[in-house]
Amino acid sequence: MRFRRLLIGLLCLAGLAVLLDFGVAAYSEYRVSRLLRTGSDLSADPEITFHESIGHPFVIQAIDGAYGSVDVRARALRPDIPGQITVEANLRGVHLSMRNLIDGNVSRVPVDEVHAGLRIEPAELGRIFKIPGLQVFGPPADKSDGSGGSGGTGVTTTGAIILEGTVPVTPDADAATFPDPVADGGQKVTTKPVHVLADLRLEGNQVRVTATAIAGRDLQGDTATEIETPVIPEQDRAAVLARFTRTIDIKNMPFGITPTKVQAIGGQIVVEGTQRNATVDLDRLQP
């Protein structure tokens, strides 16, 4: 009987400890989320996750004022990018006392390592390029040589990317396949779906997307045979490549982290950067 009572008592204590740990974690996540929403003028509360580590429940981390890992994810508006983009960060080794968190004194928080990212999704990319329904595909082949995939300079993906979209072109023999011609400066045009090979490169705080060839006409080898693109009239090729070429300013990375990498993942353009021994402002996601 005594053993049973002892066991029940221990289970109750364990349950209370779990509830306390959950409650402190939930409050901390809510507090940081509200500070970030207000300070960064976000349209919704960002997602904040304080991770527990083995042998270090959250309440112990809170007492020590040292958190192993914190994830931040939010949707944010940018004046230079139409629509919303996703910003995210993983903070490792966050040094913040519970008192400062309660008081909102989070403007200078030491962090051992910050990994920040910015994701531009297809809808926003279509608005930037002014190509409705724009799709982005990863590199068709490994061209990693440290030169941007085409002999240039700068940090790039592991290869070129492929862009797909429908653009206006001059009518030709197969224009009947693509009806609804429109007037453009007195000249009738039609629209065609196009696949374009492009280089994706990070240069400083800018992402450069440079269209280099129209797949199915300019390419040779496997890539040309795998992609079916209608023949583009010779007079339209330069204009089509120009429509798929853009420079995107990457300003205000999460917590001011410098971008160091860009790649195409899941139809998105993803920019990332890492900084060690940083001091971040937890009530300002974007400076």
C-alpha cells in the first residue's frame, strides 16, 4: 500500500512537472511571438518554437537563461517584392533571462549561431517577373565549379535552374495552337509556354536570375530532349530571355544576417545565411 501511494505521488509530481514545463514553454513562445509581430509590423503572429534537449527540460533552460534551439517562422511584407514572403531563422545557444523576456528587454540577445533564410514562393516570383503561373525547377545538371555555372563570379546554386511560363510572342505557323491574339503596338501577338535555362546567382545582397537559353531550341543533349518547348520565332528570342531575367534585392534578412547561399527548392527561391556569435534583436525580425 505504501509503495502504491509513493508511486502515485511520484506520477503526480511528474505530471505537474510536465505541465509546468509545457506552460513555461508556451508562455515564452507567445511572448516572443507578440514582440516580433508588434516590432516587425507583421500581419499575423509568427511561429516560435523553443526546443527541448535531452536532459534539459525547458523549465531548466528558462531558469538558466540559456536555450539550446529556437525556431522562428513568419510571413512578411516587403516593399520591393509584391505579396508576402516567408522568413525563418534557427537560433542556437540563445542567452536570455526569463526576467528580460517578461519585461520585453530583448533588443540585444547573444546567440551562439543564427541560421536565417528567406523564401520567395512561385506566386510572388510570378509577380516579380510579371509572368503569371511562373514555375521554378531545380538544376537539370551539376555544373558546380564555383563560377556560377557559366564562368561568372559569385555564389550560385549547384547548377542552372529551369523557369517555365507563358509569354507573348509573334504569331507564326503554329499560332493556331495558341489562340487569343492581342494587339501589341499595332502588331498581333500570341502566347506560348516556354522553358528557359537560367543561372541563379547571389552577388552581395542581390539575387540575379539570368536567362541563358530557350530549352528545346538552344540546348543540346539530354536536357533538350526532356523538355518540350514550342519553337520561338527568331525575332522574339532576345525578348523572351529578357522577360525571364531579373535582379532581386535581398534586403533585411532575418535579424540582419548576411546572405551566403541561394538555391531553388520546391519551386521556391531560397536565400540563406549563417552567423556565429551574433547579437540579435528578438523584437525585430527584420531590421
